[in-house]
Amino acid sequence: MLTFYHTSNHHFKPGEIINPTYGIKILNPNTYFNNDHLYSQYLKECIFEDYREAHFPNQPSRLTSVYLLDDLNSAIQYQRKFNKSFIYQVSVVSSGKLMHADMRWLDLAIYKPIDQLIEIANYYFSGKPVDKESFIEVLFEGTVSVTRKLDRK
């Protein structure tokens, strides 16, 4: 059984299934209404998704995936950077599309023209690291279950 880590502000119990929520949130107009930062994020995700569908259809969608991390140290870094309350150890309970990608590409995509965004989307979905300081996230379109909550923070 594959084991990963997931960070969240939501309280999960052992055995509970973690459903993808990011895509639902970012595609909801109420999320980005009157918020330039979130609207920019929405547009970036739409461009990434269109590119993925056209060029990497076998890779999981950022909009329908559960976001995971390979190791506890990465989960701790993610928790600190994004101010997440909890770290969970999770297990894959069904097959699905899985990919590793350097999430630093998303930071580098801010304030870029469309041609550079498309190039960055290509790097992201091809799994190319930014550099030696890469931060790898795991996208998984499938079912994961909470194994246990880790006491951190």
C-alpha cells in the first residue's frame, strides 16, 4: 500500500477519505470575486488545465486531485509555508492517476505572459524540476484514506 502525507486545516479521523477540494474552491466565482490575487490564481489554473488536457491527458488534473507529499519533512515544510493546521499520514486505497511535479513552477508562473505560462505548464506536467531546490508535490486522482494524524506544529 502506498503511503503519503497530506496537510490540511480540516480535522480528519483515521479511516476517513480525503476528497479533492482545491478545484471546487478555485472554480467557484465567489472565491475570486473582487480578489485580484485569487482571480489571477483562477486564470493560471485554467491555463494549466487546458494545457494538461491538450498535451498531458494521462496526467492527473490539478483541479480534481488530492495533493500529497512523499515524506514527512516535505509535509512539515508545506505546513509551515501555507499555515496548515494538521499533517496526516495517508494511504492510497484505489488506483488512479498519480504524478510528481515541482510546485515551485507555480510560484514562477506569477505575473508571466501567456506564452511563458504555457511553457511553465509544460515543465510542470512533464515533471521537470526547477533546480536543485525543487519542492515536489504529488497529485493523485484517486482515493486516499487517513491512516493517522501526526502531532506537529
